[in-house]
Amino acid sequence: MFAAENGLKGDPRLEAISRAIRVVPHFPKPGIMFQDITTLLLDHKAFKDTVEIFVDRYRDMDISVVAGVEARGFMFGPSIALAIGAKFVPLRKPRKLPGEVFSEEYVLEYGTDCLQMHVGAVQAGERAIVIDDLVATGGTLSAAIKLLERAGAEVVECGCVIGLPEVKGQRRLDGKPLYILVEPRDIDDCC
Amino acid sequence: MATGDASDPRIAGIAKSIRVIPDFPKPGILFQDITTLLLHTKAFRDTIDLFVERYQGKGISVVAGVEARGFIFGPPIALAIGAKFVPMRKPNKLPGPVIAEEYSLEYGTDKMEMHEGAVEAGEKVLVIDDLIATGGTLGAAIRLLGRVGAHVVECACVIELPELKGRDRLGDTPLFVLVSSA
């Protein structure tokens, strides 16, 4: 669900966050309008507001785990975790995590990829959220949810800054609520 | 080179929360795993606080974090001190125009990229990574930032491996670490 439909309609922070995101056409390949959040990270107020919106939502939900998807989930997740008093758990591409891991394979447009989480990072019964910069098909988030559930955690929600049209109108992903701040922008909307 | 004040009780807690994994990524290497630090909310909080206390109010307008573990520590520091966060990335990850700097690995070379326009001439920059080993990566970050006319005031890491003398590859740039792992 979009933040604007859930109590933040007309919130000026959302408009500033949206405007701070840069659209890069034809990256990584022709036809893709890449939503670049690095420009959001250069706008201190908009970046701070992004984190605050998630923190305000999650601080009273008894969340003890914030899982962030490599690599852009690492840019948002830890600040949220620190503010709500939760652990931060990185979900990484294969062979990056040094200890014993759970692995979950997921489907790409062509081929498959794999997401890993350290064994022992999450205890059974913990309440977790998953954070990433953007949700498109939801393949990566689905893999993330499965990893956390295999460790016995309860995934309370997935939070993303941007939600692509494929998820518009869907309030859930694999039965888990989805919370999204903004929609993607077109190149014509850009400054 | 400065090390965190060893008498600060927070340092001991941080050091204890780091897990050492032998023979990763290859035999003979003792890998310093900060993911266990991230599971200890007090130790993670203290890590960020120690950096923020050192760097706030110094006119630093950019925190540059090295992919990927620099992305975990850099943004909370940037947000707390009122700075921009700039990711320094492996090749072909950043969309749009970039500048690149090559650096040496044990075998071969790698490249680091930064967005054009992210950092302006004259800005004061803090470079962050979880650990300094040989200093190759941090050296590349310093050179990249220097090329756009920015001034790197310091490199900061949670951990240093002093035997690898990474400090020597940073030129005139000071290094600050919390934990020295001999």
C-alpha cells in the first residue's frame, strides 16, 4: 500500500522525496527507466524524512529485526534499525557472508539469482521487516521473506521507498503487507 | 593515525561483538565479521555515536561510503551530522555519468566509481568503510574525491589490520579506527 493512502495523503515530505529521485533512462538496458535513489541521499532533509516516515510507522510495532537487501537496502535499513532499537540483518548475494548461511534462490527475467542470510542472525519468533529501495516484480522481497521465515521469524511488513506499477493496487506480497512511499517518475517529470 | 580511546567502555563492547571467521574467503585469512556487531543494538549504536561525536560540527558536508559494508555505517553518520551520503561503488552499478579510479588487488586490479556531480570542489569529506586492510580501496576513494577537488578530512573504519600497513597507502589523509586487530 502506498503511504499516501495510509495516513500520509498530501504529506509534503512525500512530494520532496519523489522529486529528489532521479530517473536515468535506458539503464541497465534500453527501455528501463531506472529510479536512482542516490540523488535522494544527497538531499539531507529528504533522506532524513524518508527514514523518519519508516521509523514513525515501525517504532511501536515491536520489531526486533530490520533486514536490508544488498546493496541499496543497506542505505536505508540500518538507520531505521538504530532508531527503533532493532538488529540490522544484511541479506546478501552469494559468497559475501562469511559464516554459515541460509540460501534462497529466486527467478530473474533471464536465469536465477540467490540471496543469503547468516544462520543465527534471527531467532524464532522475532518480528521482522524487510527494507529495500525499490520493489518491481517482488522476486527479491519474496526470497527475503522466505529466508526470514526459515529462521522462524514473523515478517510483519516489507517497506520500500519506490513501488513499480507491477505492485500498484496490491496491498500484499506473498501474503505480507507492502508499504511504499512513492511511485516511479517519468523522465518528463524531472527537473 | 588515531585509534578510539581504549579506555572508553564502549570500545570494549564493540570489539567483543565482532566475530572472527577463520579461512574466509580463503585459507589463512582471519575474517573480521561486523554482521554480529549489527545484531547488538547497543554496540551498533555506540559505533555510530563514536563517529558522530568525532565528526559533528566540523563542516563535513559529505560522507562517502565504500560498497558494500560502508553503506551500513555511512548513512547513519551522514544523517546525524547533516551531510550528504555518497556511495562509492563497484563498476557498472551507478546509473548515469560516473568517474572511475583503478586500484590494485593482490592479483590484478579493480575499479571504484562515483557519480559525477555528487561531490563539489571544496567540499569536506569523510570516507567510511567497515575495515582497512591494505588500504587499496580507501586509497582509490581518496584519489577519486581529490579528482573532483574535494578535501578528504579523514578516513574512518571500525577495524584496522595494522600488520597490512594500510595507513601508508592513504598519503596525507589521516585514519581513525575504533578497534585495531593485530
